[in-house]
Amino acid sequence: MSKIIISCAVTGSIHTPSMSPYLPVTPQAIAEQAIAAARAGAAILHLHARNPADGRPSAQLEDFMAFLPAIREETDAVINLSTGGSAVMSLDQRLAGPMAAEPEMCSLNMGTMNFALYPMLGKRTEWLHDWEEPFLRDSDDLVFKNTPRDIATVLELLGRERGARFEFECYDLSHLTMLRHFVDRGLVQAPIFIQFVMGVLGGVAAEPEHLAYLKQTADGLFGDDYMFSVLAAGRQQMPMAGLCATMGGHVRVGLEDNLYIARGELAKSNAEQVEKVREIVEAAGRVVATPDETRAMLGLKGKDKVGF
Ligand code: KMH
Ligand code: ZN
């Protein structure tokens, strides 16, 4: 089996500041936690920006630039900027930061879907910021728009024009078919890095049999031209990562998708999750890839060719 790539998604746009005091939302906290995650073994840092005033998801260049140079200075990690941003943003808003920052990698969401966050309202009645409760509540009528035109736009602007390669986020079987369609159109080339996204309400559930079938389907569609990784949102994060490691895949952890380190126990940092997944994958006999090994495996343009 090849070396295993650990990605860490440091803050995301799903969780809100009231849910955990450890969720990094200021530029300093995002930088510190990203650097620590890289030191713990994450070769790829999947990054979103936040508005430093209130922790709201942002994709503005100034909010990315408040932490990207520090991370670049202190680590060798591959920077992967989200083009998903937040489902409440337009595509233009989502692409603002990544277009100017020109990272080595970007995420690319492979289908339009529901993205329901409202179950996380739970019983909470106290919120640190006014935006949090409506942000979650209104997700019962939210469409995460990733049409074929949107996907082609990202491939063209970030991929062809700026040399980024992609973390293809596939939340269901249909997203694999869509990815194959873009291979057939000549807009996606090997090596293809697929992130199976499991456990989002609107996508496939985080169940072992679903992962087996996603992999079997991707094997049929992409043969030797692809690698796969798994992120499971919520409490299935570590069990699915362990399963994926034994299946020859790669893993993604981070507070973007799970705030906990054990049942009922908040993770105190992203690095804590990276350390835990590292133990799990090493126990499964896998060797963790360095950032430069990851660059070679994914055919990335190089750390010196970014815009920050
Ligand atoms: N947090 C994941 C479920 C993106 O950044 O493009 C979705 C995600 C999307 O990572
Ligand atoms: Zn993300």
C-alpha cells in the first residue's frame, strides 16, 4: 500500500463559535492550530476563512491572508483552500480568496445537494453571536449549489488557469458519475484525489457498506487513475478513518467536521485529532506521507508557486 495522506480541515463553515471554545475562528488561532496539525502529521491543511470579528464563515482574500503567510512560513504542508466556502455564499464569493491566493490544491464539490445543519441547533438557547442560530435554522431550506457549470468554472479558473489540483468532494454515488463526466470532457486528469464525504445530512451516511460500494464504484469508473480518502462528519470520524486506512485509502480529520475527540469530550485542538488518527493508521500498518511525498503522489505544482 502507498503511504497514507492525512488531511486536516481546521475550521470549516459548519460549526459555529458557540459549539466549542476550541474551534479556531480568529486568524491567530487558525494559524496556530494549522501549524500544530501539520507538526502532528497532517500533510494537507484544508482551510476555510472566518470573519475575525464574529467567526462567521468568509471566503474573502483579506481573511485568508490574515493566516496563510504564517502557515506557509512555519510549515511545509500543502495548503488546500475550500471552494465550497459556505453553502450560503454565491460561487463568486466562494472563489474570491482562492482565485487570488492560487493554492496548490482546492476542494471541489461534485454535486448540488441539501446541506442540513439545523439538527445541530440541539437544545442550545445561548449563542455567542446573533448570526449563529438563524444560520443553522435556515439550513432546512438551503441548496448547496454545485451545478455542472459551477464545477466547470472552478476547474477552468483554479485548475487550468492557476495550476491547482483538486480534492474532489463526493458525497454520494452520483458525484462519482459527475466526476467521470468531467474526465470524459478532458477537464480532469489523473491522478484524481477523491474525498468521500460521509455523514452530512444531504449526502451518504457514514456506514462501512456505503464506503465499500463507493470504492467499488470508483474502481470501476477510474481504475488506477485515482486515490481515495474519507472524511466522516461527526462521531464516525475516527472509525471510518480507521476502516479507510485498512482499505488502502487516505484520511481527513479536523474540527471542520467533528468537534469531539471521544464521546462527549470536545477536542482541544485539531492536532489532537491528527495525533489520534495517526496512531490509528499506524496501528493498521500504514506509513504517514510527508508533504513532499504528498506533492509527488498528487502531482502538485509546488509550494513556491502559490500567491501568498
Ligand atoms: N465540511 C465538508 C463536509 C468544502 O470545503 O469545499 C465539506 C467541505 C466542502 O469540506
Ligand atoms: Zn471544507
